[in-house]
Amino acid sequence: MQHRGECMASSSEAVRVRPPAVAGSFYSVDPETLIVISTDLSHYLPYEAARRFDARTCQLVMKLEPQLDGERACGYVSLNGMLLTARRRGLRIAQLDLRNSGDTSGDRTRVVGYGAFALYE
């Protein structure tokens, strides 16, 4: 596997970049390219509230709904672009994991959510 570079957008850049532009960039890579998008989900909610909130985010991701906002995922622009591409290409999605930092650090007062998903034909 060869690393070809990365695309990162800060919240100020996210104002200028839209999901369709991100989706368009996915079409410029060859079919053997592995695309990885990484983002946190919820931030600083109590453990159970984060689990409920992130479960709803997970439902949207699993339905390939490109309607996420900055509260659901800080990398929402890239994630929405990926969901838009997956929908257009008829890709399937699998949930690999959904957790938050309370599952690993033990502190459940203010957690950060994260999930892992795979797209395939």
C-alpha cells in the first residue's frame, strides 16, 4: 500500500469546502486506492448521553445520510463527502466499532466519541 497524501480541513476551511467538492475528489483516485477518513464524534458529553448521541450519528452514517454537522462529527465535511460518494456509487457500509473515551480511559464524566466504518462494493 502506498501513501498518497492527505486532505485536512480546519473548521474555518470547512466553511469554504462543501461535501460535493470532497465527493468529487474521491473520483480522481484509482480503484485500488484506500481512502481513510478520521474524525471524532461527540465531544465532552457524559458517558450515557454520548452513547445515545453517537448512536444516532451512527444511524445516519449507516443510512449513508450526508447530513452530519459539527456537533455530530468535527470532520463532518469530509465524512459527508464520503457518504455522498458511497450513496452515488451504490456502496455498502459496515459498522466496525462505536465507542467513546469512557470505554478506554475510565473517566465517564466528559467523553469523546468515535466510530469505525468500512465501505465496500
